[in-house]
Amino acid sequence: MVPMARLDQLGSDATALAGFAELFRQRWNREAICNETVRLCRVHCQPDQIIGIAGWLMQNFDYAFATLAVEEMPDAGWALTYVFYKDDRAPWIHLELTLDKSISVVPSLVGLPHGPSVDWHEREVEDLFGLHFEGHPRLGEFVLHEDWPEGTNPLCHDFDAHRHYEKRAANAKWEAPTIVAAPGVFAMPVGPVFADFAESAHFLLETVGEDVIRTIPRFFYKYRGVEKIAEGQPFDRALLLAERFSGTAAFAHGLAFCQAVENIAGIMPPPRALALRTVFAELERLRSHAAAITGICNSTALAVATSQAALIEEKLLRLSCEVTGHRYLFGTVAPGGVVCDLSEVVVRHLTSEVGLAAQQLRDLLQMLRYSSSFLDRLEEVGIVSEEEARAYGLVGPIGRASGVARDIRKLFPYAAYGSLDFTVPIEHEGDGYARLRILFAEAQQSASIINSSLSGLPEGQSRLGDIQPRSGVALSAVESPLGAAFHWLRLDADGRVVRYHIAPPSFANWHALHLAAENFAFQDFPIILASFALSNAECDR
């Protein structure tokens, strides 16, 4: 028996699944099903308990919300799984709700102190499944814009994806959803169409003079319906969807999907495959961060620095193509390992080129650090505090620039990260310059990890043989270049997808953009936007 007086101690140490199970039994009278292999506590909750238990986890134990996976069960019921995670000593927590199909109202978690991290997840479920979250202040027209027919819920089983749905007639009286009411207020639309290669997104900036008072984002102009398309597909075909809905993080999302398949199948790729996965994941991170640095330099009209960073990015894209056959690493990962192996000649070439790119980035940082006009546009601009970052569940470089040090590679090591010694960079200012420094620091770290992995590359095969399909469900987490990505996958006995749910880092981080943009000058908005360096395509999955 775990004494009640040790609740706080277990919250900080979290050394035993059994201890956490006892806490749930004592505090909430709920039995926890524990799995030591994956360090998981599953707790079935009643609807009237979900707010209390979730708040207890987030406030008393500093758990972060990861994702909400909703499934329409064959027996005409709803299954909701709220996923929480903390650190390398604490177990994953799955809070599970099972509802009769006739029940369509669920308590909202948005009112909790860390409730903002759940906000968009509940809005998405309301749109795609038709479940209503009681107490949520902003439901409606989120993923599905106003031209979708009323009552259409694409992820429900009765939705026919092959049927043509007539668009809803435009409302002639429609007005933008403004918030600010003050003399001289002006609503400035930004997007949804941008120049260059930027995906569609709309930002409504409410300003008084030059100051942005409110920022209202809107995404999903190119909603792809990946989760619906994946239903019924064999897992090897669904992998094509996983690595293509956001090409700039193709390897990370493909890897997350493959790990979920492997968890269900109960297999582990060979050591060489795990090391190569680490190499390719860090090569993608290095290239992604170079692209983000390019965007930040471009937003401040620093033409020479923009060109220098773009050249580094292009060289890394070409290097990726040379070693894997694709600039964005498409088709590189597969269940059981990786598709392409590296010869000794390629290993030496990759090591040399990555080292050169790292040196060029170090030189660029030194030049930028002494450019006062550049720093003036980033320092103390677009600030997100650590308290806000935790409340909104920020991940990746954005979270780490605001003092949130969570990194899936360290918390729950996958591939070969568990055998590597590296420190997660962290800053505390939460401004644009802090985000830039994190990008540069992580780029150097990626180069170091690549070289360490290549220098000790294990011998042997790089991929297992054919994978025997079987039914099951798994959650896979990876640290993509933009942050933590969570993939929930359920397969049937034939290896076909029953349910696939993706919670990408951009979905979590875009939600907090308004925190950085508000109370700063209108002309700062493009720079703040660039410093977040997020993917619209990840939201439009």
C-alpha cells in the first residue's frame, strides 16, 4: 500500500507503475491497468470524473497533454482516449472514456489551468465526429469551414467519402469573427493565399494603430482527410499517407507510423536499422532547421544571410537525395527497419558533408550575432512565457525556447537515441531570438548525433523480412524537427487500418501563435510568424 502522504513524492519521482496504480485507486477509486513493457497506465473513467482526474494529473504531477484519440466502435459506442506524458521516470497515462452512441456530450477540459493544450483537439473532434464538449466556448467551423453541409462528420462510419456533398450556400451577412471593440480598431486579414511555396492559412489581426490586440488564426483550407483515407488500407499503403501529408517532416511521421506497426506486431528492428533511422531523422532535422533559419533571415530582409542559409538548406537537400534517393527522404523508412543501407563510401561522404554544413551554420550565427539591425527585430519580440508554453502544451524548438525542455528523444528514447549522450538545448526568454538560438543549437546537435551514429554503425541487416499482420492498437511518439508528434494506430487481424489519428507538432504550436503576436507591432507579425517556422500542411492533414 502506498501511503497517501507520499502523493507529492510519487508525483516527482514516479518510480513505479504500481505506485501510480495505487494512487488512482486511493484518490479516484479507479483501477489502473499497467503495462510494464511500454510503461503505460490505462485508467477507465466515468464522464463526471474526467475533468477532475485530468486536472489532478496536470496540476499536481506536471503531466502534459499529448492527444485525444476518438474511435467509433463496432458496437455503436464511442471510445475516447486522453493521452498524457511527463518524463523518463513517469509512465504514460491513458484516461479512457466509453460512451453509448446515443450520448454525444462530453465534459470539456478547456477550463482547466492547462486546458488550452486540449482546446483545438476538442474542436477538431466536434467537427469530425459530432461530439459536443460541454463548457467549451469556441466550438464550430474549425476543420470544416462554413461551406460544409450542417451535420457532416467525416470521420464517422456513416460518412461516404466517395459521395459528392453539395457546398452550403454562402451567408451574405457573414462577418469576420472580430473580438476587439474600441475606437479606431481595424481588422487586417493576412492570407490565406501567400507568395512562394507557403501553404494556405488565414490570420485576422485586430489592431489599434500599429499594435496587434488580437490574432485569430484559421487553417484547414486544404484539409486532406488523411485519417479517413487511411481507413481500410493495408499498413504498407497507409505508410505512404503518413510520410506525405507533410513533406518537410516525411521521415519523422513515417517513422512514427512504422513504430506503431512494429509495436502492434511485437517486433524490434535490427541494431543497424535503429542507428540508420537516427541518422536519417537527424539529417531531416538539420535540413529543416536550416530552412527555418532561412525563413527568419528572409523575414527581416537580410538578403545575404537569407542566401547563405538557403544554400546550406539546398546542399542538405541534395545530400539527402544522394544517400537515400529522395530530397525529402520519402520511401526511406519501412516497418522493420529502413529501405536503403549506407556503404562505407557513402558514410564517409555523409560525415564530411554534414560537418561542412555544421561549420557553415556556425559561421552564419557568428555574423548574425553582430548584426544589430537583425537582432533589433528579434530580441524581446514575440514573447511566449514558460507559464504560457506549459499551459498550451508547446513542443519542440518553440517550447524549448520558452523553458519547456521536453524532448521525446530523451524522455522516451526510440531508434538508437537511448545509446547516445546529448543535451537538450533550452532557452528561457521565449522571444524570436531565443527561438533562433535553439534552431542553431539543435542543428549543431544533429550534426554531432549523425557523426556519432555513423562512427559506430553496427554491422548486420538494415531491415527485417516480411511483417506478419495482426490486430492491435499502439501509440507512437517521435521528436520531429518541429516537436513531439503522436501517431495512434489500430489495425485489424489482416493488418488493415481501423483507426489512424495524427497529432503533429504544428497543430499544438500554431494554437499559441496569438500569444507571441499580440501586443506587438503589426510589422513584427511576419517575423514572429517566421520564428515559429511551423507547417500549415501538418494542420491540414
